[in-house]
Amino acid sequence: MATFHFELVSPERILFSGPVDQVDLPGSEGNLGVLAGHAPLIAMLRPGVLTVTAGGEKTEIVVLGGLAEANPAGLTVLADVAHSMEDIDRATIATMIRDLEEHIRKMEQGNQLDQAIARLDHYKAIDHHMQGSAMH
């Protein structure tokens, strides 16, 4: 399988830089898989799990939004927030979900409530993904 260069950058650091076989992204319009030779594109990311496949090994990284650009040089992801799945535990996610649910109950209708509900859905999706990963 042909490889390509992938770089994942967050405001804190470069989380990944090197050759990969495939990267699966949580795009705002749906999930997106990138292989070597992918057509140029720019895509917004939604919060979710980004999966990097290199040398037959898969690495999962939680991203909370960002931007992805594929071009002839490879793929670059500029993530708003990114953490290795290994760095996140389910207890922390459960606490975040519980706190956000409590906060949402006190909010009034409007754009901020809509954004909080969307973020809650993303945290629940990440928790669900972590449950599925733990069962394998």
C-alpha cells in the first residue's frame, strides 16, 4: 500500500508527523477516509475520533473540531483540541457529560444552548466509541 505524509497539529504541539497508510477523519459532513493520492480538499472537522493507520497499526486520536487539508504533499490536520485515546479515561468523559447535562438544564433557549447540546452529543459519541473499543 502506498504511504503519504500526515501531520496532526494542535495548539499545544505536533501530535503526529510521518508516513501513514490511511487516515480516517470525523468530517463535518460525515466521516472521510484519506489514502495516498487523494484529491486536493479542505474539510472542516467535527468532534470525534480520528484514526491513523501506519504499518498495519491503528492509532486513535480524539479531536474536538478543526480543519483538514489534503494536497499532493500529503494531509495536514489543524485540530482545535486533540488527545490520544490512551490519554483519556472514561471516568473523565463521564464527568464531563454529567457536568454538561447539568449546565444544559439551567440554560435558556438560544445559540449557546444549541452549541452545548452539540458538544454533549460529541462527548457521548466519544464515550460510546470508547465502550466499543474496550470490548475488542
